Amino acid sequence: MHLGKVLLSFGALGLGALASPDSRGSGSGIGSSHGHGSSGDGSPHGSDGGNPDPIKCQDPPLRKEWRQLNDFEKAEYLGAVHCLTSLKPISPFKGVVNHYDDFQATHADQTPYIHWVGFFILWHRYFVATYEKALREECQYQGAQPYWNWALDASKDENSTAIFETEIFSKTLGFGGNGKYEEATAEQNPFNLTGRTGGGCVEGGAFAPGLFTRNYPTPDCVRRDFIPWIMNSFAQQSLVDHVQAQDDYTSFARAIENIPSFSEPNIHGSGHFGAGGVLGTLGNSAQSPGDPLFFMHHTNLDRILWGWQLKDLPTRFHQVGGPIVPFDYGGKNVTLDFEVNIGTLAPNVTLEQLLNPQGDILCYGYANVEH
Ligand SMILES: *[C@@H]1O[C@H](CO)[C@@H](O)[C@H](O)[C@H]1NC(C)=O
Ligand SMILES: *[C@@H]1O[C@H](CO)[C@@H](O)[C@H](O)[C@H]1NC(C)=O
Ligand SMILES: *[C@@H]1O[C@H](CO)[C@@H](O)[C@H](O)[C@H]1NC(C)=O
Ligand SMILES: *[C@@H]1O[C@H](CO)[C@@H](O)[C@H](O)[C@H]1NC(C)=O
Ligand SMILES: [Cu+2]
């Protein structure tokens, strides 16, 4: 109720009113400003002094960890996510009702092709940046896409629940907590995961039933199913360090996903299966963007990529690798001109364009790469 009031008061300030479908911007999607002749090092400043390129990315929004936001910023962000649900859909999928659903359905449509491939992390970089752009340009959100740095709270005690007690799971000004415990059938739990604690609709927060419904493929609440041992073991800083210690893009891309197994932790799985578990929305590999927490988790992974790139930018603005077909590690690899698409959400772009968060296509930064 508290949150409802906060959101309402922001609505009264005008933020909510801006959510009307008519307010959709015209054709200002990411990529609509495709430029030519940008300097090869990714710097927005052209190298030929005679005819400098226009600077494509000015004043990039700076992404912060959720707990670095003040209450106003948190409410503004949560309100903007709600705003997406009031905009008309732009994707062709049956069952989508609003623009938030477009993101979930687009991910669901491509799930079999965009994981355990060389472009996994860059596809998701584009996906999150497009979401951020929609929040800012169509919902008048003033800030940047925040992130959830789970490693800050990962405990060595596998059964600790401290990681679920941080601000992001606030039931007032946050994403809400766990769901009520529900039994899972053997069919629902093919990996026989133990230690489940939830499965029901998220309790409290901005996305509780009544405040938020996801519509694709069929209407449901946002579900959470916290599994402490997965969250704690997959979110360890030592694993992040291991991923960031990789020497080239190919091994970085492989390390961040590791293998699809619960006996070997992988940081990408931390938010998905630690918070989503078996019955939770985030734990469903196709439908995971149906929980707005998805974008907080994936922005943290993107920050980890950017932190890795920063260690050697001249090389890491221009290096990709890894299979085109999932798990096809001996087969054909992606190259810089490989195109990714996110359906009707934004135009196709190349991996090289996505390597630069402040280039022709993307425009954001991180306030602090370390946290
Ligand atoms: C965590 O809880 C499980 C189940 O109760 C138990 O088997 C395990 O020993 C606990 N782990 C630690 C480190 O206490
Ligand atoms: C899960 O348990 C079922 C029933 O005991 C078994 O058939 C199946 O192989 C198990 N799956 C895994 C991944 O261990
Ligand atoms: C793709 O990259 C992997 C890892 O670097 C390499 O082993 C493989 O030979 C490459 N595939 C081709 C077709 O070159
Ligand atoms: C975008 O990429 C997809 C898949 O690679 C392709 O099917 C589609 O035709 C491309 N769209 C455009 C406009 O090039
Ligand atoms: Cu994904």
C-alpha cells in the first residue's frame, strides 16, 4: 500500500500521466540515429578534424546499483516500468497486451538461439539498452537502468538468506520478496532442485498481484522461488573475478554462461535460478523478462562485461568470438559484422556496434564499475 501511494503521488506529479499510449515517441528507437564514418576506435569524436562527426552520445545516463538510488529515483524507476505496461504493444506475438509484454515475448521467441552462443551477452546488452531507452524516451524516466550487484551480499554460508534481505527486495519501495511456498511436480522440477522456498506470486513491492500482471503467453502474476544455496554459490565475487580474468572475448563469453548444470555454478544463473528457482518467473529461461528483476540482473552482467572491456579497450572494442549455434564450440563463430536482432523492438545492429556503450547505437555508462 505504501508503494501504491508513492507511485500514485508520482502520478500526481505528472510522471504517471505521461504514460498515455499517445505519448509514444515517433521512431526514436535505438539505432534510428545510425551514423556513418564514426572513428574506428569507438570514440564519438571523429578523427578528421576538418569535418568532425556529430557526437552521437552526449550525457549518457549513468547506471547505478539499486541501493545507490534515493527514494525518489527508486519510485521514478518503478513507476516507469509500470508506464511500459500502459503503452501499446509493437511486437507481433499473440498474447502481448502492452509494451512491457513485447520485451518478454521477444526474448521468449529467441530463447533457443541466444544462449550459449558468442553473442549471448551482447544480445542482452542491446535488449537491456532498448528497455532503458523505452523507459527514458517513452516513459519520461530521467535516470539510467539500475542494476543488482548480487555479489555484494553473497554469503559463504549456503543457507544464508541475507542476500534476499537487501533493499532491492523491499516490499515497499522495491521489487518485492519471495512467493509463498508451493509444491512443484516432478515435471515442473526436471533437475530435482532442492532447497526451494517459494513459487507463489511475489509478495509486496511494485510488482505484486493487483499492481502488475504479465500477459504473455497467458496472464499470470510475477512468481519468485528463492533458492538460497543457488543464489549464494552462483553469485560469489570470486566467480565474477574468474569471468573477468579471461584473456579474450571468446573465453569471457563462455565463462559467463559456463555450462547448463547446477553442479557447476555460473554467474548468469545466479539471479535466474537463485531468485527464480523452479516455479519463479526468472527461472523460466524463455519467460524470464516477465519479472522486472530480470533487467536488474542482466544489467549487472553487462556491467561485468564493461568492466572486463575496460581492462583493454583498444582490443575489446573490436573483438568477438564464440559459436553462432548454441554449444557448437568447434563450428562457425561470430564475427564483428554479425548482426543481432531483437525483433520489432529496434533495428538490427552488428556486434561491433554493441561493443561500444557510447557509440552510434548505445548511449549509457556506469557510475561505478566496481560496485
Ligand atoms: C544447508 O541446509 C541443508 C538442508 O537443511 C543442510 O543439509 C546443509 O548441511 C546446510 N549447509 C550448511 C553449510 O549449513
Ligand atoms: C530427477 O528425479 C527423477 C525421479 O527420481 C529421475 O528420473 C530424474 O532422472 C532426475 N533428474 C535429474 C536431472 O537428476
Ligand atoms: C571457433 O572458435 C573456437 C574457439 O576459439 C575454435 O576452436 C574453432 O576452431 C573456431 N571455429 C572455426 C570454424 O574456426
Ligand atoms: C534482422 O536479422 C534477422 C535475423 O538475423 C533477419 O531475419 C532480418 O531479415 C533482419 N532484418 C533486417 C531489416 O535486416
Ligand atoms: Cu536471456
